Amino acid sequence: MAFVITSPCIGEKASDCVTVCPVDCIVEGEDQYFIDPSICIDCGACETACPVEAIFHEDELLDEDKVFLDKAKAFFEQQ
Ligand code: SF4
């Protein structure tokens, strides 16, 4: 399980989440930041820190936001 960064990050990229993540699993992509779901320890610090409320736990994603988990997985597969 992991937290997932969704659409409000696109064009915002505030990066507050990167600063608070204790395991450094948030990486900047071209249009948004991504959380590596294989490293995230579900601490929730990034969810609280995000100024645009873009971050949700995988279990609480809206149906239309589930694509962002797939987008994150694809991003890290390319790394
Ligand atoms: Fe990092 Fe915690 Fe956010 Fe996971 S939930 S990305 S470990 S700050």
C-alpha cells in the first residue's frame, strides 16, 4: 500500500511533500511529483504537508484518480 499524488499536483509541484518524506521516495516528474509505491511506508506525512491536497492513500482514491497510481508505477518502472 502507498500514498498517491493526484491531479492538483500537475502544474503546482509545490514539493513540500519531498521535504517531509522520511524515506525519500518522492521524485519529481515532468508534470508532477510521484511517490514510489514500492518504498512508501504509509506514514501520511506528505498528505498533511501538501498545500493543494493532492495526496491520498491508495485505499481512499476516487475512481477517477486510480489512474495516478498506475502513472506512478509506470514512472518508476522507467527509472
Ligand atoms: Fe513518504 Fe510517508 Fe508520503 Fe509515503 S506516506 S510518500 S513514506 S511521506
